[in-house]
Amino acid sequence: GRVCEESVNGSLKLFSSDEKRAADAAYLLSFSIIMLNTDLHNENIRPDRKMKVIDFVRNNKNYGKEISDKDLPVEYLEAIYKKIKEEQIRTLGEGADGSMTVERWKDVMKNTSSFHTRHLHDTKDVKELLIESAWQPVLSAMSGLWGMIPTGVDNGDFDIQDQNGTLQGARFGIDLANEILSGASNLGRHDIFQDLFINVCYMSGLLGNYNMSTEERTYCFVDSLERQGALIVAINTAVENGDMIGLDGWKYIWGMIFELRDLQILSGKSLKESDPDLLTAEARIEFSRRLMQMDEPDVIRDTPRKGIMSLVFGTGSSENLPNQITRRGSQQSLHGKENLLLWDDIASSDEEDEPNSSNDEYGSLPHYQRSPSRQFSSVGTAFENQLFNEMAYGNEDMPVTGLERIDSGQAELLSTRCRVRNRLANLVDFHGLISETRYLCDDGLSDTLDALIDIIRDSSKNNNANEDAAISGLPISPASEAFAEILLCEIVRKNRDRFAFIWENILSAHYNSRLTYRSEGSEAESDSMVLTPGIEKCVSGVLKICIWASGRNVFANEVLPTLEILHPPLGACVWSPLELNLDKHLSEGLWRICRNVDGLIQINDKAWEGILGLLDWCASRGGIPSRDNLGSLAEDDPSLQAFRSLHLMLHAEELKDIVPYGVVKSIRSLVEAGERGHCPKLSIAGLDLLQLIHTRMETLVIQKESELLLHCWNPTVDAVAEPAEKSRNGNVRQHALTLLTDMVLDRHGTCIPLLSLCEIMNSICIPIAGERITDLLRIPRNTDVDLEEIMIELELCISLLFKPFLHHLKHLVSLEQEFLGIWISMLGIMTHLLGDDAAPVEEDDYDDGIMTREKLFRITKELGSEHLRNAIMVLIAMNVLVNDEDDNAQPSQISSATWAAIGSIGYCRPLIDEWKGTAQG
């Protein structure tokens, strides 16, 4: 004070010849001396954190040309440092032990807050110089204030009167941290702000100390108001100044959030998944159960698991943990994070049940009413008031003076951790970490997302960090890794207007690097071969982003092709164990994408490839019979979800002629899934979709695009032919045979090249009809079979053999060799059908109305011979077939082969003369 007065009076010319400048410099040096005195003589400040003489000289040597005419002598500043170090400055406000009291700190804060009222030449420059000089001492002062909290005291049992000083110390520490961070932010000093912010994050105690068990780390945090105050300051600062904390700052923030989650101190109401789960409730329970079973240790010594909470708090005492070997072959760490698998397992344990909402009037209030941070002048005051409210909650007689004895019995029903969880939920804006990203600049948003991605990537490389580990080696649990993937999606939801920027610069590379399969020997090893909770949420994230993009026509053409990394051949998650896969996730995501019909109208071919590939995969992975064994599939069966998607797209008027014909492959897989799951309804429904695709080809017929028609028609015919030949269900075979016959009869067949038509008849129609007739004629005696169904199928096979032949006969005869091959094959089948191996049937058995094996053969022979006669009559009428016994006729290869084949058929021998007579006439 005397130095300042002398400067004002002009008696001190050391700083400047100008009185105002000299006064400004004197005040700066005085304040720096006070901070130096506190820094050097506070026992709570570690020796390595105390200010060095070189720091003091650098901060005070020159205050800038606006204040100092010249540099202060180095010897002068060194002498001040030496003197302060040797002899502490004491004031009347200090305690007996020399420590700074609360009253004295109030005076210091008042003096610093009124400093700006002095007449300064350039206020901003002076403030910058002040914060450069003061931030390290203020940081030390914060540690000193928070260091007043005694260790080993349960916060839940403190007495308000005894701990009044503790609460005030915590309060002033929070306010001091907020003030210095706010000052650095307002002045735009990013360097100082980030250094301060990182130190505050470390003061939370949530970063490091990984050589302790979960219980020990939990106790250290919930038992320390200092750490809780630092966390409150850090997160609320990140919400308000997200652009300034930088990439490292966001890593610290997310690291603290994940540690809170792992310690079960993060309230489930604070951060949660916005979109509905891709799994049903029952499927989610089953998936979680299997996920935990997959991670069960093969060898556990003396530490059996006891319920779901053992996954959160570990499997036993810390001394037993190193003896446990996980299934993945790595030694169990001390921190036990590898045992935490369920990201949303953050509810209270049985020992710390939170009050019901019906009884918790305080907890049921909305945040804006119950949050003290919105009712009081500072965060420190809000923190102090929150602690008083916790003790006063449940008492009918509220304290008036603060001196009354409070019965905290009702509050003691909650555990310390539960009270801290509720306290943080009221004082920390967890939701703002997500919602406020809307107001970040592009660089700030990139830092936020890159920090999450870096933590996810590094988590698989550093699983055993010690207490001195850097943030890049922060070990997070599998559950927190999944939580990180969820946070990525939540941030994207809040920044849809910048989705293109986020996808191109950040997310696309992240998802491709995590989910793309890398063969052995590649430079970058892929750990996504093993399904983890993080991989599950990563896949869910891709699906949800594709859903958003397709539903809003936002960047869909760039996003939807990414679906190819979720299925073969690029998807790494294909190699997941069969009992633990993501098929239901993929199928539900597929359905949500495909039901956005309006969004699918404008997507390009590459996007359709991604959708159709996922459709094919989901259809091929389904077909698992339901537990009722009634020939039905579960509602969330992947193939059933694929059918819903296909049915909607193919029947949507908006997508007519838009869905690519490549969808036939997916429908074929759908039919196979119905066969595999013993669900004929699904197979028949798939055949109906193939018929719809065939009908849509009418446009190609009209436009006479024969090459494209052949390219699309052949796969469709093949898809129908497969169940007609191989299905185990008679109804499916009959439906496929009918559809196959109609498809070949349709005028599509006349628009494709004739050689292609001959190939279809030779390789599909005739072989299928012949094989099915042969199989159906092998009816064992005394078996319980439906002969009526067999009769129907035989009729359909005979129709498939003759109807396409007669329909296209006019064109087929122009290709003599191909026609001869087709006709000879047909005659061979008819020889087998009408031969002498069938037993004769009595006439009275034919009319009794009961189908017998003999009657079945008789009817089949009559039907076959009738179709054969019709074909011969048509060939005779077209002069293709002549009587080889007629001297006037020119015998041909076809005629000779035909009459020879018919002559070998015992059933047709009585009719051969009649048919030859027709040819001769």
C-alpha cells in the first residue's frame, strides 16, 4: 500500500516517469508479490508446482510499452523473490499458523475485482498482463482452498456447524477457478485458458489412479468435495467454452465422463440414447446375457461372480484380481475396467436405492427449478447451497439461522455415492455437453468428435495404464467404449445442419477403419473381428446415421454406400460367433431405412448397392424357427424384417421402376430363408415378390430392350426354378412350378434371343419337370402321403414340360438342332412316365372317388399321353413330323426319332397307327 501511495505522490520513479503509468505498474507488482507470497508459503502446494525465480522475473520484468518505460532491473526482482522466500508476509487477517483465512481471501478477491476501476491507459493490455502474472499463483491458491477439505471424512455425515469452513473453502475454490477461467476466456488467452483447464481437470481425481480398484476410486471421489468441485467447474466450463478447450481438453472431459460412468456416479437421466434401441426389449436382454457369457473368464480363483453388479464393481478384492485370466487371454488389471460390459448399467445397487419419484418431491422438479446453479450468483454458492439442501431434505422444520441441529436420518437412507450422483445431476449440465455443440465452430466441433474417436482408438491399445498415464493412454471399459460411440451419434443428431462436414471429415474414416475387414498380413490389424460392446454401438451408429440421412434426403448418396462395410465381403463383423451376432441390429436398421420411401426416391446406384447388399445379408441370416415350432418365425427375425422392407419398396407407387432389378438376389435369399426356417409362408411370399418383379419387366418389353430384359429376366427365372426343384414343401413347389410356367409362357420369352429361350427350356424347364416326375413316381407303398397333392404336382410338371414348348414352337423349329435336342429330351421323359412299369388299374377302382396309388398312375398316364398327342398333332400340322412309312414323304431325323420313341412306349403302342395315319393324311 505504501509503495502505491509513494508512486502516486511521485516519489517513486522506478517504474515510469509518468505518474499514472507508475501507479499501474506498482499495482501490478504489488499483486504479483501477494500471489508469490501465497505460492511460496502454502504447504498444500507441491514443491514442483511452486513458482521459480525465473518465472517471477519473466512475469514482472516488463508490463508493456503502455505502462513501463523500461525493464525493471532483474536484480531488483530477484531480491524481492529472495526476500519473500526467506520471510513470509503476514497480515492481521491470518491465522495463528500463518495460513490464509476465509476473511482474508474475501479481502483479496474484493481488491482484485475492483482493480479494473483504476485509471488505466489501456485496460485490456493491463488485464492481459495481470492474468499472465497471476494465473499460476491463482492456480496454487485454488489447490490451497480445496486442500482445506480433510481426508477420511464421509461427506454424507458432516456436521454443518463443524464443516462450515470446509464448505466455504470449497465454495471459494470453485468461484476462484471460474473467475480465472472466465478472465482468460474473455481476454482470448487460449494458452493460459487451456493450461488452467487441464489442471482443473486433473484436480477432479478422475484421470489417473488406475492402480486402484473400482471401490477405492469410487471412495476417493465421493469422499472429496475438492474433486467434485473441480469436476463441476471443468464440465460447466466445457459447456460454455467448448471452442477454447482444444482437443486435449475434450479428451479430459470425455475421460472424466467415462470414469463417472464406470464408477456408477453418472446418473442415467443425464445422458442417454435418444433413438429407440434397434433390438426389442426381449432381444436386448438376451444379447446382454450372451455378451456377458462370452466374456466370462475360463479360470476364476476364489472370486465367483454374483449377479450383474459384479460386472460393474469387479469380481472380488483387488488382491485377487491379478490372478484372473479373461477369455481373451490377457491378465486382469487392477482397475477391473475390462469387466464392465453394459454401457447403460448405471442404476443404483441394492444398497443405495434412489427414492421413488412419487416420494421424491425435490427430485421430481424440473432442472430449471431445482438446479441451484440457476438460482444463485455463482457456482460456488450453488454448490454450498446444494449441500445444505441435501442435509435439510426430508425435515419438516427447515433451518432458519443455520445453527439448528438437523436430523439427517432420511438423507442417510441414501448411500454416499447415490447422494453424490444426485448432487452432480443438479449442479452439472451433462446434457449441455451434447446440446451446446450446436454453437461450436467447425474446429471446436471437430475437436469434440476427434477426442472421442481418439479415446476409442487408444482404448484398445492401452488397457493397463498406471496413475501417471497420459490421457492418450486412458483405459476405458468396454461399456464406456460403447458409450463413446453413442455420444458420437448424439452429437451428430444435434448438428444435422453440418452433417456433410462431420461425415466427410470425421465419421466416414472412423467407421471404415473400425468395421472394414482386413485380411491377415495387412499392415493395420483389425480388432473388430471380436464382437465387443463398442463394436455393437459402432454398427448401430452407422445404421442410425443412414436412417437419418435417408429420411431427410441429407447426404444420403454419400452415407448409404457405407452399408457395405456391415456385410460381406468388406464387413469385419461377419466373423462374429454365431451365438453372438448383430443380425437383428442390421435387419431392424434396414427396415427403418427402407420405410423412408420418400428418401429412397432420389438415391443413386451406389446407395442402392449398399441397401441391396444389406437386404441380401439379412435375408440369408434369417430363417430361425420360433420357439412355438408352428412353422412361424420370430417377429424380429432378420429374414422377416428383410421381407417387410422388400414388400414395402416393391409395392410403393413412388418407387415403381426405381428399385433396381438386382433386388432379385435378395428375394432369392428370402425364399431360401423360408425353406431353412420351415416357414412355407415366407417362401411363397418371396415367390410372389419375384412375380411382381417379373410383371415390372413389362416396361422393358414395351421399350424392346432385349439385352437388359435378358439380364434381368434370367436371374428371376433361376430364382423361381430353385424352389420348384429343391423345396421340401409341396405347396412351395407347386407355387414355384406354376409361376415358372407362366413366366416362360408370358410374352417376355418372345422378346429375348431365341437361343437364350432354348437354353432356359433345356437347362431349367425340361430338367426340373423330368426330375420332379421321377421323384413323384417313386411313391413307396403303404406310406402316409397326400396322393391328391402328388397328383396336382404331376399335372404342373407335365404342364411345365409341354405348355412352353407348344407356346414357342413356331420359333423353336427355326433352330433345327436346338429344337431336336428339346424334343428328344421331352420324349425321354414321356417314355419314363408312360412305360410298362406301372401296374394296370381296374375300371371299378377308377370311379370310386378315392385316390389310390394305382389310380394316380393311371390318371397321370392319361394326362401325359393326351399332352403328347397334342404336341404330335401340332408338329404334324406344321409339317415338322411326317409318317416315315409313307413313300411320298421325305423322312427326317425328327420323324424317325419320334416314331421310334413312341413305338418303345407300351402305353402308346395302340395309338401309334392312328397318329401316323393323321400324319399321312
